[in-house]
Amino acid sequence: MHPQQPPMRPQHPMRPAQRQAPPPPQPVEELPEWTKGGEFPPVSRNIPLHGKDPASGEEQLWVGRVVWQARTAKEITMAVYGPFGRKMSTGESVFDALLKIRAELEDGEQHDPPWKVLVKGSRRDVWHVGHKVSVFPGDRAEVLVPGEKATESVDVLAMLDQDDTPKFGRVEHQMANCMEYFRRLEPEFGAGGVL
């Protein structure tokens, strides 16, 4: 005696494929407590970081997070989160606050090797002049090529493109490029060229 098999059902190869259910909604991102008292809504973005893994000691790429908020119409508060913890600063613009945090992360006495924030605001030829493209909150900055008129701007917190990677610079390189740009634009800039 053979066990009874279920009856064969016809297959429908021409039937359209069933649509998959949409993914479940992602939980709303929890914003840090310090963003609760600002005059304007906070902005949160993932950013690429390069630095040492605290566990293995290997240098690698990380996905960090930046949160910034205009606390008033003249002040930005920013925090960058990564394997190093949280670094916070305030500034007159998104660029300025990021510059201060990067200066801390690039300090070789605090971090060996220094951390790199791999965003367009870290290009050595970028600086927030302010009057050209983004007065406030300063989330765009100008590309400054010494001897040329500034005509291009970048999103300060956008990830560096592969073409931009060789243009990465530390804070000190950006400052030197900015000074050279303005010296060539106005030879009297910086106390008669002393700076």
C-alpha cells in the first residue's frame, strides 16, 4: 500500500509574480538630547571617517554621523559621532563648526594617527567665504583656487567623490590655501602680506 499523495495542482507559470511586501518602516532616528532646545530643527547625516579601530588597531573606513542645528540665526552647534566617541563644537556656520571638530580629530597628540572626515568640506581647496553662496547656515563652501575667481561651491557634508580624494586636506592645508587665495586676490591682505 502506498501512502496517499496530495492531489497534483496545476502550476500557473504565466501568472504574474506576486509583489513583495514593502520593507517594514524604519524606526525614526533618535536625535541627541542636546538638539531639543534649538530654534531650528536638527539635521543628521552619515559621513565617512577614516581612522584606527580601537579594538584591532587597524586603520579603516567607518560610517560616522554628524548632527548639526542652528541654535539661533547666528550659531550652529554640531556633533560628530564615531569610534572616538562624540566631538562637539559651535560655530558661525556648518563649515566653521566642522572645521573646529576636524582640528581636534586631526590633533596627533589626541589621536594617533589623526582621524580624517572624508567630506567635501575637507578638501584643501574649500573654504566658507560666506558672501558668495551660503551666508547662513554655511552648509555650502566655495572652491578657492589661488589666482582664479571663485565660481564653484560644494556641499560641506557631502562625501568626497573618488576624484576628490586626492584633494583631501587637513585644516592647516585649507587655511594655507585660503590665505594664498586672498593674498593673490588682494596683495595687501593680512597686514600687508605679513600673514
